[in-house]
Amino acid sequence: MKLALFLLLVTAQLWTQAFAKQRNKSVKSNHQRILSERLMNKTDINLCEIKGNSEHMHCVCSDGTSVFNKTRAECWIFSEISTDNSIWNLFSTQPWLRWLKLMVRPEVKIFRLPKVIFTHLHRLEYVSILYGNIEELPSYAFHESKTLKEAKLSSNGITKIATHCFYNMSELTLLQLDENNIEELREDMFVKLPKLSKLVLSRNNISQIQDGTFSHLSQLEELFLDGNNLRSLNRMTFMELGHLKMLILSMNKIGSIDDFTFEQLWDVVILDIDQNELRFLSDRAFSGLNSLEELILSNNYLTVLPHGLFADNTRIKYLNLRNNELKSLAYETIGPVLTNIVKHSNGDLIISGE
Ligand SMILES: *[C@@H]1O[C@H](CO)[C@@H](O)[C@H](O)[C@H]1NC(C)=O
Ligand SMILES: *[C@@H]1O[C@H](CO)[C@@H](O)[C@H](O)[C@H]1NC(C)=O
Ligand SMILES: *[C@@H]1O[C@H](CO)[C@@H](O)[C@H](O)[C@H]1NC(C)=O
Ligand SMILES: *[C@@H]1O[C@H](CO)[C@@H](O)[C@H](O)[C@H]1NC(C)=O
Ligand SMILES: *[C@@H]1O[C@H](CO)[C@@H](O)[C@H](O)[C@H]1NC(C)=O
């Protein structure tokens, strides 16, 4: 009897202890849940788990070792958010981001680039902004980022670029601004970009290029200006581009090329002036292009080529003159390049045809 009572007491005590433990546990986890919910409801605490501001922006993050240590983020912007909105400070919760893509929904009429996000991201190497109706890119848009290597700003309705917009970005190698509405390039736009090697300005509405616009880009190798509204060039347009290898000027309205326009482009291998309105090339138009291997002059209105036009371009192995209005081609003109074209198995001289 005594033993039975003792056993009962022990069992009851054990059961009470177990129950208390269980209760402690559930109180604790419930408390944690409320705490974290409250944090989420009131202010978001992590860019990659946005709850409270979900009507403005939503980010999907990947890679990285923990939830506060992501290296890639893709964010959708759902509404117009002013540049001083605190939501942009959420980028400070992911300081390890190296890769960022911002996609703007079509409902957003104007997207003002929030420069502040770049003050938080000291490891960012790649940024891409898509479909944003940006209109004007501000000065120091990327906060003189010392880590950004690639900036892609294609298709953003950019019309204006403020002074020193892309200023002092020591690691930037690629800048893409294609499919925007830029009308003018100024000398203050591309300054202190010591590593920029590729600049894409295709399919804008550029009609003016201020003298010296590219003269600070000493490492530039590829320049794309196709699909614009250019009518003329001069010898100051491309000055100091001593490392340029490729110059694409197709689909513009260039009517003539004067002496020494490409004078300082010693390294250019490919020059494409397809689909312009070329009627006149002066004798020394291609002077200085000593490394030129491919010259594309197709789909223009050329009727004659001056003697000695290719005197400096003895390395040409591909010359395309298709779809011009040439009546004849003098040996004095074509002679200097002919032997070279014949010598190369992949060389070609295209004069007529569709
Ligand atoms: C329950 O939690 C309290 C403090 O919160 C602690 O003093 C007590 O020992 C816990 N009880 C058990 C059975 O874990
Ligand atoms: C957080 O928000 C949800 C839904 O909006 C709500 O059900 C919940 O009670 C809120 N939690 C707190 C702690 O305020
Ligand atoms: C975050 O990740 C980096 C490497 O990507 C690592 O060096 C760092 O220690 C991590 N920090 C934390 C808090 O996990
Ligand atoms: C460029 O950036 C570096 C590093 O942030 C800074 O020290 C330097 O003063 C800047 N140069 C100019 C001309 O603003
Ligand atoms: C392109 O630029 C010209 C001025 O050079 C302007 O008149 C025209 O409206 C622009 N086109 C577009 C589509 O913005």
C-alpha cells in the first residue's frame, strides 16, 4: 500500500514536471512567434523577406550562407517610391550582395533611381535595372562605387544624364545604356572610369556628341553607337581612344566622312558604318586606322571612292561595299588592300549584291 502510494506520488510529480516543461516550451515559442511577427508587421527587417512593404517592392534572394548574407537579389518594384523612402535602407540588411537586378513594373510611371542603395552595398559588382521609366539619371548615380564592374541600364526611357552621373567608378568595365532616349552626349558624362572597356549606346536618339566626350576613356575597347541619329563626326569626336578595337556606327544618318576623323584610332580592328547616308568620303577619311581588318560600308549612297582612300589600311581583309551606287572601282583605290584580302582564307571583298 505504501509502495503503491509512493509510486503514485512519483508518477504525479514526474507528470507535473513534464507538463511544466512542455508549457514553458510552448510559451517561449509563442512569444518568439509574436515577436518576429511584430517585427515583420511594423517594419521589415530584411530585404529578402519583405512583408510589411510588399505592395511597394519584393525581392527574391539567393546564394549566401545565411538569411542575412545573400549575394544575389532580384527585386520587383510595384509602385512609385520616393527616393527618401526608408524602404531603400533595407538594402543595408544585405551588405554581402554582389549581384542586383531591379525590375520595374509597367504601372510605375516614373522610377527615380534611389542612389542611397549604393551607399549600403560595398561589395556590389553587378547591377541591372530593367523597364524603369527613369527619364533622368542623377549625378553620382552609383555613389562613386568602387566595386561595381557592370552596370546595365537598357530600356529605361532615359532621356537625360546629369553631370558626373557615372563618376569615379574605378572598377567599372561595362556600361550598357542601349534602348533609351538619350539625345546628346556630353564631355562631363564619362569621367574617371579608368577601366571602362565596353560602352553600349545602341538604339538611342543621339544626334550630338560633344567634342572630347570619350577622351577620358583611355581603356575603352568597344564602342557601340548604332541605331542613333548621328549626321556628322569630326576629328574631336573620337579623340584619345587609343585602345579602341571596335567602333560600331551602323544605322545612323552620317552623310560624309572628313579627313582624319578616325586619326587616333590606331588599334581599331572593326569599323562598321553600314546603313548610313554616306555620299562622300574624303581622301584621308580612314587615315590613322592602321590596324583595321574589317570595314563595313554597305547600304550607303557612295558613287565613287577617292584614290588613296585605303592607303593607311593595309591590313584590311574584309571590305563590304554592298548596296552602294558605285559605278567603278579604281585600282589606285583598292590596290593597297587587294593583296591582303586575297592572302587571307577568310578575307572577302564584297562590292555588289543584296
Ligand atoms: C520554466 O521557466 C522558468 C523561467 O522562465 C524556470 O525558472 C523554470 O525552471 C522552468 N521550468 C521548467 C520545468 O523547465
Ligand atoms: C501581423 O499581421 C497579421 C496579418 O496582417 C496579423 O494577423 C497578426 O496578428 C499581426 N501580428 C502582430 C504581432 O501584430
Ligand atoms: C557572409 O558570407 C561571407 C562570404 O560570402 C563570409 O565571409 C562571412 O563571414 C559571412 N558572414 C556571416 C555573418 O555569415
Ligand atoms: C574618387 O574616389 C576615391 C575613393 O573613394 C576618392 O579618394 C577620390 O577622392 C575620388 N576622386 C575624385 C576626384 O573625386
Ligand atoms: C529624337 O531627337 C530629336 C531631336 O534631335 C527630337 O526632335 C525627336 O523628337 C526625338 N525622337 C524621339 C523618339 O524622342
